[in-house]
Amino acid sequence: MASNPKSLGNRVGSLQCDNTTLHLLKANDFVANAIRERLKNVCVINVCSSPGSGKTTLMQETGKRLGKDLKISVLVGDPETDRDAVRMKEVGLNALQIVTGGMCHIEAQMILQALDHIDLEDTDLLFIENVGNLLCPSAFDLGEDYRVTLLATTEGDDKPKKYPRMFLTSELMLVSKADLLPYVPFTVENVTKDAREVNPNIEVLTISTTNGEGIDQWCEWLKERVKAKKANEAE
Amino acid sequence: MHELSIVKDIFSTLEEHYEAKVEDIQKIQVTAGLLSNVQPVLIQNAFDAFIADNLIYRDMELEVVVNDIIAHCHSCDKDFKVEYHRFVCECGTPSTDIVQGNELYISKVIFKQSL
């Protein structure tokens, strides 16, 4: 067999090896950039957290406070149900449910398809409420301008180090359910220290939708971002 | 996390890049940074499940190489290894300028020996 002319260049027993760099999950980044191109006039916020940390409640509260000043739409991801979109529509938000069919995260393709069903001309601020999960959503760019991660005081202040990529890729960490601070072993100081060791640039805001703490600052933060995005596009 | 989507993406990437030659692949090596949230054991299991259902890939092998997280310190102008998720240089300067650790790619493809 060694004399077979076809294998002359290839010593028998040798393996043909191709050192390469074929990036995986690149399709998502491609779609995310397409979304960014399309939403030049809309401020897009990707809201992430574990299940039950208060994303939907915060969206409802934000809608109530800013609904008069800003046109807000919400794309909300859920593995199985449309309960969250129903809750948001109750407070007058323009909400669209993305049922991921059991998937643990939202991918850019799902957002791109959903965009056809919202009036982008009539939207200043688009929230993407991600699936409750601190792991997988961190790896998927959805074409957002800012990533905001909620961490409830009931979850424990050790989470930023446990889920570093989520906090590394977030611009703002909202410490939610602050009204429960007196009852739980959680300090804002510890969580801020850990979060800043992972991401020194992360902003931290303590909020409670129950007693209203920090909600004004959160609304201001949003208004500034929407204004900046529009100013940037007008240039 | 979503290891099966990654495995499916491995095969669609290989098919796109190598076309028909994909059937001659004996082994592939995937390099995953620690920040890519890829667990070598889980991806190996997802890979084994996938090839069991796909006859032409049944003999293919997978090796996963995990990369440390390396960040760049602008104060010292040098790279440092991030350990225990502390993105702070030994000089005390924090940095999120990730040089290595986010990546996820097919780094090596070995073909069956041609006769």
C-alpha cells in the first residue's frame, strides 16, 4: 500500500492535520450586529437575572413611571408561558412574548424576528427581558446598547464571583428587593466589592419596587441613556 | 449550558468549511476559554449523543482544551492571569481588557489517513 502513487505525499501512518480557527456561535454575533444597525434610534436594554429577582415587576414599575415621557416596548423571554407579557400589558406597556420553547436563553435571531411585530418608529426604549438565568444569556449578544443585571438581596451577595461573565458584560447591576436587607445575610458593600473585582466599571444601584427606593435614580439612568442614543444618532 | 447547540454548531461549521471532506475527519479539537461557560464533560456528553444518532460521524473524536483567563494591565503594560475571578493585576489595578478567555473555536481538525 505504501507504493500506492496516490499516497506519495502522505507517508503511511501519518495524519493530515489542519490547525485552524473556526469560531463557534458566530452566527449570533452576526445577527446581533444587524439588530444594532436597525435600531439606531432606539435605546435597547437587555435585562438579565436569575428567575424571581424582580425583572417583570421592575418593568411594570418602570412603565408606570416613564410611560408618559417615553414610548417603551418590551420583548419578554420565557421558556413556556406568556404570563409576563400579560402582566406588562396590564400596566399599558407594549409587550411581546418570546416563548423560547424550553431554551435557557434568548438568541439574537429571536429578537430579529420579533422586531417585525413592534412599531419601531414609535419606540424610544426597548427592553429585552431575558430568560431568568445568570449563565447562558451572558454569552449571547442581542444587539443591545446596555446590559443590566438584577441581583435580589434574597439570592446572596456571593453571586458576582459565581457568575462572572454575566457581571463582566453588564454596565449596571441593580440590587433588587432592598426592602428585605434587614432580614437577609446580604450587604450591598460586599456585593459591590465582588462585582467590581469582576468588572471595575460596573455601576451599582440599590432598588426596591416595594418601597420605591432607587427607582427615581433608575428612571433617570434610563432617560439619560435614551437621550444619549438619540443625540448620537442625530449627529 | 446549551452544550447541544454548541455541538450542532460544531458540525454545521465543519460542513460549511470542509464540505464533503467532513466525512474523513477523525478527530477535532475545540478550544474554549474559561469565560465561555463551556464545561468539557458536558460538551463531550452532548457530542457523544449527537454522533450516536449520526452515522457518518460515529467514529469522530473530540478533545476540548480549556484556556485560562488572561487580562491586560494598562498600568504595567503586561498581561496577567485572572485567578478566582479576580480581574485585578498584582499591582492593584483592575482591568476588564480580556486578552484570552472568551474564545470558543475549533482549533484543530485531524483527517483519517488517506490510502
